[in-house]
Amino acid sequence: MKKLDSLIYCFFAAGLLITGLIFSHCGRQPQPEIWQEQKKEAVSKEVKEPNTIRPPGIPPQVTFQPVVTEGQTMTTAEPQMPRQGIPPAIPPQFPEPQGLLEKMDYILRGTSHDMKVTLDVKTKRWERHYQLRVLMKGVDYAFARVLSPAKVEGQGFLRIKARLWNYLPTAERTILIPPSMMLDRFLGSDFSNDDFVKLSYLPRDYDGKVMSEEMMDGWDVYHLELTPRADAPVSYGKLEIWLRKADAAPVEWKFYDEGFKHIRTIHYSGFRSFGAHGIPTVWAMKNIQEPDRETVVTILDAAFDMDLADSIFTRENLEKYP
């Protein structure tokens, strides 16, 4: 009996010892209801008081917005930059191209003009020098008479609208030049028949586009590209023109054939004023396909906007020389 009591006492003491060790290691567990309330209070406190520690790499002037998810607080990795109010880029405002072409044409042509010019043609093998009188009225009438040298003196050209005649005094013949020959050389020069008698009227026959503003020969210029209209009686596939911004006077002109091949370039210089018209007096034409050729037109004298008689622009006057 005493042995049984001793054995029960030992088991009871061992149970107390194990229970004490468990409580001392794990601590007292809270009641389920109390634990749930404590969890809600912790989440609510984190929502009301988010973590405002500035993440590394974000400068002081940049604000950042904490992103709160249920049960935790987290700072965004992408800072919210302040709006700077930068306006969108505004494209340059160019003048209307047709207006520039009309102004250029008036500067060179006027309502009418009477000019005395020289035409100098140079190649590797020979040179020719001509003096001519050139008259124009409006856009439909042009007349040119060769004054020298004596070999070709009296030869004349008459344009009435789209028709061009050439008078040959030595043969006492007048030839109607067909449209297919408008690109032929004028008196063997690098100017075409169309160039010299101005068959085409740029504002009417071409659509223009201002490509850019540039600097050329010390002038502020507009760079224009012209393409012919479908029904225009022109000989070129494309033109490029550089006009002075101040007055639309030409500085350079590039000619392209119908296959858009660059064939000639004319450079303008020697600006002088004749009345209200400030025009270039030296027109140097370079032949791109034949670089050993060059033609220079020099305006010696000019008068603009006078009343020219219609009788000047007739076949009868063309064939009357001297």
C-alpha cells in the first residue's frame, strides 16, 4: 500500500513539472475574442498612420504617395513628379507659298518691263556674247530682240500666251517653236526658251510648299519646293527656290526634269534697285549635267510698270527689223 501511494505521488509531481515547463515556454494564450479585437486595432492604426519614411533615391522636392493594402503599409516605387506645365511644341509658321511666288514674280516682272541685258555663254571650246532688249507685259506677252553681235543681230522672239515664235532675219523666216522644244537652249545658252521668255507663271502653274527657313549668301531666306499642276504647260518636274524673307527676291533656283533629276541651278546676285523693284542683276546658270558650261545674264538697265503698246507684241513687229 505504501508503494502504491509513492507511485501515485511521483506521477502527480511529474505532471505538475511538465505543465509548468509548457507555460513558461509558450506564455499564456489569449482568449479568441480578445485576439480578434487586438488584430483589428493594429490594422486600423497602420491605415491611419501610414509609413512616411522616404524611400532611398527620391529627392526631397518629389512627393510620394503611400499605397495601403489590407493589413500592411507600403510606399510606391514610382514617385509622382509635379506637373511642370510644358506646352506642346508649336511648328514654325511660314507665309503662304503662293503669296511668296506672286511677290517674287512681281519683283522680277512687274506689270511690265523693258530691260537691256547681256548674255554670256562659256564652254571649254568657245564663248559667245550677246546683247538683247527684252520687253514683257503682264504674264501673257514677251518680246526679245538680239542687238549684237552683228552675225545674229535682229533675231527676235515673240511669246503670246503659250505660243512662241522665233524670227530669223538672215532667212527672213518666222518659226513657231512647238511645246516640245521649250526646254531647248536659248541662243545656245544654258537657259531654256521657257526660262528666257517666261512661258510659265509660277503662282498659276505650280503648287508650292515652304520647306524651311535658311541662311544663304548672308540673307535670311525661305526654301520652297514647287511641283507642277496637272494641266500646267510647264517643262520641269520640280523646282526648288530660295527667296529672301525681306522681299521675296530670288537667291537661288534649282531645276529638275520630269524624272526629278537635278539638271541646272541658277544663282542670283548683284542686287540693285530700279524704281520700286530691287532685283538681282547677275543671273549665273550652272549646267549640272555639263559642268564645263556656264551662262551669265547681266541686267544693264531696267524700267518697270510702264505702259507698253500692244503693237510691240505682234508678228508684224517681230518681222520688222531694223
